[in-house]
Amino acid sequence: MNDHTRGDSLRGVMVAVALGLLLLAGSIGIWQWMICRIEVPPGFSLLVNYKGPWPFGAAERVGEGALAQTDAKGRPLQVGILENMPGPGRHFFSPLEYETKLVPDVVIPPGKVGILVSKIGKPLPPGTYLVDEEGYRGIRRRVLTPGRYRINSYAFEFKEVGIDACVEPNTRAKIRAGDTALIPPGYVGVVTNKTNDPRTKQIQGIQKEVLQPGIYFINPEEKRIDIISIGYNETTLQVETGKPVMATYTPPQVDELGDRLGKQTKADPTYVPGKGIEFPSNDGFLIHLDFTAIWGILPEQASEVVRQFGTLKDVEQKVILPQIGSICRLHGSKRGAVDLLVGESREEFQTETSEELDRVLESKHLSLLFGLTRHIYVPNQVREPIQKSKIAMELTKTREQEQITAQAQAELTEAKAKVVLEGRRTNAETQKKVAEVEAEGEKAAKELEATTEKLKAEIDAKTAEVEAQTTKVLGEATAQKTLLTREAEADRFKLYVKAVGGAEAYNKYVFAEGLPEDMRLGIFYAGPGTLWTDLKGFEQTMLGKLSTEANPPTTKPASSVSRLVPSSGGVKEPKATESTTVESVNPMP
């Protein structure tokens, strides 16, 4: 076989292997994703039953009432139900080895608790029925609080109960809708353990410590709760009377006392038996009375009260009502009917009954705030004379008060008259003082006005004098200024005239200044025998003379003439020197 043939064979083997691997991967993928894949939706979990290895091997079957054991990696070692329940997601279980079942999660809403009963494990020790450890069969002590749970239905039985299932039905307090509190404010819970609790070392029976208001999750199979109202309660024994029968007609009384009492009186009313408190007085009259007790239970007293009497209603029926009736009858029968109406003796009766009731309730772990005797019903034959006597006394007091009121009214009238008189006198004095003050003010104003006018006239006179003096000084100054100005101008003219060489020279200078600046003067020679011949030499003569007269010997040469410019005062001052050229034109030949 040559190399080419060997290479083709090798490539064929590699292709076959690749196709085999690809086919194997496709088969495994199809098996896993189409056959073994299980999608667990939210809110569900998967109950898994292991059937054993396939196709080869064997595993021990788990016993009845037990779950299959697994290794450290979670692989089953026994045939049976697995404890672990996969949650929502994608899982792969071969149907040849496992059986699966979707189980919905258990949701415990607020206000509920869940109780689990384990169906697998060893039996509990004798004398116990609550499970505290894993591996025992029975009721779990710990309850499931509101939430979501995955519960293996093969291993556990679930029961949902209300949060107040542990409360004695006749002690349940009214709870508002939506309130999850087991014990509302104003109440405490007295706990009764149905069995010993080794965790907290509590023994069976009523516990001394009470539960304060709040939310508690208690297993009703473990504890019983009596909810007791904390604070004060009101209990009243009250008489119920029927319709009274009117007594016989009595003749009218002429005195005021008879008018106030009326012409008819009521007889004793009929009393309903068993209502209120009834006892005979020591003088033989039947007395009825109403009594109200304000009593309560403190938190530290609650457990003892429940232990002795039971519920709050039991306390009222067994203790409060019997003790009120017994104490009032005992102390009331020691007194006469009149003593129960008179203020001081009635107050003593009130104090004695209240103190005695407080002492009895305290011995029974109860608290008394008030014991009040509200009303005492005394027979009419005892009550009417006392009432008339009291009314007479009140009438006497009323007359005395009326006299005092009349006297006070007279004193008030007199005081009002004095007040009016004093007010008028004060008003007159006030008006007088006001007039005096106004007159004094007007007088002072006039004096001030006259003084002001006088001062004003004096100031005006001084002002006029100063103005006259100022005018005089200003006139003299103006005249002096004019005089000095004119003198200065005259002196300046003198100096100008003197400077140019006299009055005639100054006039010539003024004349020369008046000539136009661009004027040109020319002298032409016309030849002998003419007018110009006669004027020969005149040009030089005139120029020399003008130069001599216009400029002193100390001035510039005669060829230049100084120009004087008028100053601000009208006198012309010397200006910059300008040369005026006189051209000499030679006569024509």
C-alpha cells in the first residue's frame, strides 16, 4: 500500500470517528434536552423518586417511613423518595432512573401559622408528643410563620391554622381587620404549657411570666393562651324599680313649705328582686342601694388570677359581685335608716365599705381603684320627715341669703350713685383744668408771637443797615475801580506817546497803522525838465526823515518800521516787527 492509499484510509477513519462522535453528541443532546429536561415554574418544586441505577447496578430500597439517603454530592444511595426538592428552574432527570412530580409551594398568609406533622422517623419517647429534633415522628413544636415553603408531602403533613388558634375562645379580644397582633394593646397573655419545654426549661402548667401586647407565633398543640384585659373595669349593682303608687291627697298648706312639697307625695316604689343590694337596717327598715366598683388586674397579677378564677368574666361573677353585696349588707345592717341619709354617717359607711372591699380584693390579687355608694333608697316614711326638715333648713338659708342679697343690692345701688356723682365731679374738674390749660396755652402762644414779631423787626432793621452799608461799600469800590481803570489807561497812553517820540509821532504812527498792509509805494524818475525831475531826491529825503522821526536812535535801522497793535484798552501796543520795503525804481534813461 503506497502513502497515498494509506493517507486516504486514515482520512476515512477520522471522518468516520468524527461522524460517530457527532452522532453520539446529537443523541446525547436530544436525550438530555428532549427526554430528561424538566422545567419547574415559579411557585412549584419537584418531588423526586429514585428508582435505581439503569441499565446495570442495583441499590438498596429504603424502608417504610423513611427517605432515601444521598452522598455528599447529593447522589442517591437508596431507592426511594429524596428529601431534597429542586426549586424553579431547569433540571435534568433520566426517566429511566427517576420519577418526578410537580408540587405547588405552600404559602402561609399573614395572620396564619403552619403546623407540621412528621410522618417519618422514630417514635417519640414515652410522655412526649412534640418533636424538637430531626428523626422523630410526630407534631413539630416549631410552627411555620407566614411565608412560602417547599414541603415534602411524603415526609410531612401540613395544617394551616389561625394565629389565635392557641387562645381560649372565651378570652379572645376583639381585633381590628388586618391586625396580625395576637395580643392587642391593653391586654396580656397568660400562658399555660400543655407539656414541658426542655429548650426553655418551662414545666407544664400556668406560667408566671405573661406575654405583653404584640405578635406571637404559638403552636396551639404546645400552649394555651388566656388573654386578660389589663387596667380597670367597672362593675355596678343597681336597683331596678317599678312604677310608684301615688299616696292619698293631702290638704293644701298655707305656708311656703307646703307649697314647695306639693299636695301629693309618692309612695315607696316597687323593687325588682335580685337587682341591686337589699338589706334591713338595725331599726327594721328595708334598705336598697346602688354600688359601683372600679377594679382591675395588673400584669403581675394576671397569671395568679387565671390560676385561681379563670377568665375575666369568672372573676366578676365569682369575686367582685358577691363581695360587693356581702360587704354592703354587713356594714349597712349595723346602721339605722336615718344614719344612711345623714351626711357624716353616710360618709362613714362609704369609707368602711370601700376599705373593706379593697382589702378583700388585694388578698385575691386584684386591685380596687374606687368603691362608690351611688344611691341609697330609704323608705318614704323615714325619708319624708328628713326631707322636710332639710327643705326647711334650706328655706331658712335661702331667706338669709335673700336678706344678704338685698343688703348687697342696696350697697351696690349706693355705690353706683357714688360712682355717678364722683364721675360728674371728676368731669367738671377735668373741664375746668382743660379750660385753664387752654387759657395758659393761648397766653403763652400770644407772648411767644409778640416776642417773635419784635425779634423779627430787630433782625429786619439790622439787615437793612447791613444792606445799606454793603451798597455804599460796593458803590465806593465800583467808583474807585473806574477811576483807577481810567487813570491806568491815561498813564498807558502817556507812556505810548512818550515811547513813540511825542504826540505828532504818535499821530503819524496811528496814520501809518491805518494804511492797508499790502499797499506798495513807488517813485519813478521821468527825466530832467519834468515834474519828476523836480522831485528828484525827494524819495530818499522822505524816507530818511520818516525813519528818523518814527524810531529813536536806539531802535532798529530805518529800513524797518515798528507796527503798534491796539491793546484791549484801545491803545495800540508794539507787535512783531514787519519790514516795509520801499522800492526805488530808477528812472528810465
